[in-house]
Amino acid sequence: MEKEIITTEKAPQAIGPYSQAVKVGNLLYTSGQIPLSPVNGSLIEGGVAEQTKQVLENLQAVLIAAGTSMDKVIKTTVFLKNMENFNIVNEIYAQYFISNYPARSCVQVVKLPKDVEVEIEVIALVE
């Protein structure tokens, strides 16, 4: 199997030596998305709710570019700067994963890139 690099201008460009996503066979692995604007790469203003929404919008754009969608996500990993924000993140998350929920891990970390509140990565099926 060969790997295919997935990129889209509808999500922030990588800020380091990595790809937005990599497809191998019928699996897509995204890099962690943080709340950056796909237009200019700037950090989204606001709190954890606004940041979570932008992260999920960025992930959705990458999934679409790869020919898949949120309902094909099989695993998510959520990184939170503060676990006290879990309920807020969960409310926004539930707007993007309506049913047929993916498996999920959620961990609190000491620090995230650009000192954001949330980062999310996914693994999805591409059919």
C-alpha cells in the first residue's frame, strides 16, 4: 500500500514538517488540528467553545478533501489544556458527531501548540 498526502486550502496549512492528513488504503489519519483560520493562519479569537468549533471545521475540511466525512470517523483523540472545559468541548463536539459515534480518547495536556485550549485528531474510513 502506498500513502497519499492530503492537503486542502480550506484548512490551515501545516506549521511544521507534517501533512494535514495521510491516506493509506481506506484509512485516513489526520494531524491534530488547532483553532487556526484557514484564510490567514491566525489563531481564532474567543474561548474554548469558539476554538473547538474551528478545530472541528478544520477537520471537516480535511475529511472532505480526502473524500470522506465526519460520519466516517472511527476514532478521535481530543487534547485539552484544561479538563474543566470537557463539558463545553463535548457540547460542540456533539454538533459534529450526531450519531454512529466514533471511539474517543480525551486527555489533558500541559501545553498545546500556540497555547490553544484544544487540539483534535481523527482516523476515518475512506470508501
